[in-house]
Amino acid sequence: MAPDTNTIDAFVKLGKYLTDFCDKCYSENTEVDSELKQTVEQARHHNGWFTEDNILFSLQQWGDLLTEENLNEWLSNYNFNKEDEPKTVGIVMAGNIPLVGFHDFLCVLLSGNKVLAKLSSNDKVLLPYLSKYLIQQEPSLANRIEFIDGKMENFDAVIATGSNNTSRYFEYYFGNKPNIIRKNRNSVAVLTGNEAEKELKALGEDIFRYYGLGCRNVSKIYVPKDYDFDALFKALYDYKDIIHQHKYANNYDYNKAVYLMSEFKILDNGFLVLKEDEALTSPISALFYSYYDDESSLREKLEELDEQIQCIVSSRTLENEVKFGETQKPSLKDYADGIDTMEFLLKL
């Protein structure tokens, strides 16, 4: 059985609304929707990491995804039972990048359930506005969307996204309900030294988009012994203006100083520090790297780290690999942590 067509139509209209808005923003001398423009400004002032460019990028991605064709193709993989009583699903949202919780929000509503959302203090402007637009298109959604500030109560299931530390808190509070609890994840890239310049330039998008704050951002690269970093630095030079963002620049200055005082061997190009480190999570403005001897042993290592990795960028036909420059353009079926959120919701 298919999901509610009115809800799908509302999201399709939202997609067109976002696409039209972004198209006008990128065109000079075109008047844009003043209310959404004001909301973007408000989100930008509220969180210094949410630049207009990054907010528009996120809105554009959702505009591209929310088409009737995309939604129907995605939803055709599931069995919907309209006889089920709607459940109230609590969503504890992260706030590291603009609209990071939108996919969970979308899944809950399209599965026929109710959203009880606790927004991150870092990203509390955009989603309420988009929800208001959805309700204008489909008034029945007003009874299925609720935002709360305080303690989450009266819910049937939970989707919570946070850090490794907050996940313990989530498991303590939500462990007795059906749940999806997400922890820290990072993305990595596997380089061979044979990449074309355009692939390495595209890798810059995976590293620098959202200032590296997303779990789909590449924070670690694996390179063969004797890898020539000059080609990588040359390709990444297009992103040099990132250093003009003061929050990013502060992180760059601080991390570089710490590494130099600790006498770590680093590579530096004036806006990115490369450091050899086994860890997957590098701080803002730094990129960790490790050498590998052969591809088979690297595959084994990546399999061992599977629960810490969101996606792998490569041109080496690794399982579930993502093309260079595509990490921040997931499809509707690219679920966080590889857990099928829609399937979870439909089984409640």
C-alpha cells in the first residue's frame, strides 16, 4: 500500500519552492521570497558556521531530492499499511550542519507517523520555517508536527543523533523504547596517486563543505607509501578563501600552533594542516592521513572500522564507495549509519 499522496505532494511543493528560491538567489537582479530570505539570514546570524552559501547548498540539495519521481522511486521499495495507528516518534536532532535532521523528519511523516522534534540549539531556525510551509500545503500535517524545548515525553519510538558521549545518555533515557541511536562517524578517502586533478579538486568539496563539520565530510585520507602531496595541495588551492571565515581561521591557527609546539611533523598550505595520524576524526582545518602498503590489507582495515565510517570516497570500486565531490549529495536511500530509517518506522 502506498503512503499518503497528500503528504508526498506537500513535500514535492516544498522541493519546488526551495529550488526556485535557490535559483533566484544565484541569479542577479531577481527578487526572492522575502520570508525565506529572512529565515536564511536569521539562521546565519544564529550560528556562525551556517554561512549563506552553506545554507543555500543544503536547501538546493533538498530541492533537488524532493521531486515526485525521486520520492515515488524511493518509497516504492517499502510496504505501507494505512491501517496502523500513527505512532509519535521523538527525533533528537544534531545541529552540526544546516537541516541535518531533515531526512529523519521526512521519513517519519512519509511513514504516516507523527514528529515530536527536539531541535539542536545550533539549528533551530530552518526546519520550523519549512514545516510551516508544509502545513500551508497540507493542513492535516499541523497535527503531526510538534517542536519541543524541554523534556521529551509521550512518544512511542526515538531517533537520536549525537556524539559517542551523548549516545550513552540517549541509551539510558530511551533504551526501553524502539530506537535508532547514532554516534560519531567520519568519512575517509582512499587515494592511489593516480587521481586526475579534477578528482582531487572535487575531493576539496568533500573536505571543506560545511567547514568539515558533517559526518559525511572527509576527515582522513589513506595514501600509498611515497605519496606526492604536492598534487593534492595544488588541487585544493581553489579552496584557499576558506581561511577568511574567522571561526575556521581561529581553528586553523590554534591547531597548527598545538601541532608545532608538540613538534609533530605536519604539512601546511596556509589554510589546511595535514598530519599523519591513525585517528579518523581530525579537528576543523586539519586532515589526517595514513599510509597503506597494499589494497587488500587496507580493505580489511576499513572493514574493521566500518562502524566508525559514514562513507568512503574512492575510485577503486570499494564497497559502497562514493565518487569524489559527492559526499554531501546523498540520495534519499543513503541512510545515516547504514540503518534503514523508513524500514524501522514502518515496523513500529
